[in-house]
Amino acid sequence: MSKIKNNLDSIKNYETIFVGTPTWTSTISPPIRAFITMVDRKDKTIIPFGTNKGRAFGKGLKIFEELCKGGNVLKGYSKNLRIKKKRCLNVYNN
């Protein structure tokens, strides 16, 4: 599992935490998994969101819920960031 070097004490000042992750093989990324396990989730509202390039959030929300025991995990959001080549070329050519 990834390790986070910074001190995360300031997170205790927040009631709501938005946690975003790229989707890695239909799940959350290792650095975000490390972050979640390092912070105190008790009495926190956690709002997960993910980005992907074709695959949905997959089992990511379920993993968020499992890792965030003691916190209130709201419905997650996933956004597909796939850009079609033709549309991308139009942006650069205009």
C-alpha cells in the first residue's frame, strides 16, 4: 500500500470530506486507499468521486464504504473522461 508523507491532522477540522480518485482497474487508486485508511473517519461525511476513461467506478464505491467504517459515505459519482479523437482534433484545429 502507498504511504502518505504529510501530516493529515488538519482533516479533523472538517465534517465533510470529498475524496476523488482515478479509477484503477474498476477500483480506487492505492494512494487514495492509503489516505482513507490514515484519516479518522469517525463522524465524517465522505463523498467519493472517481474519474475514468471508459470503465465505470466499478467496485470503488463498495470499497469506499468498507474502508470508511465509522463515517457516513454518500452516493459516489463517476465521470468518464474519454475524449473522442475527432472531437479532440476539432478543439486543437479551431
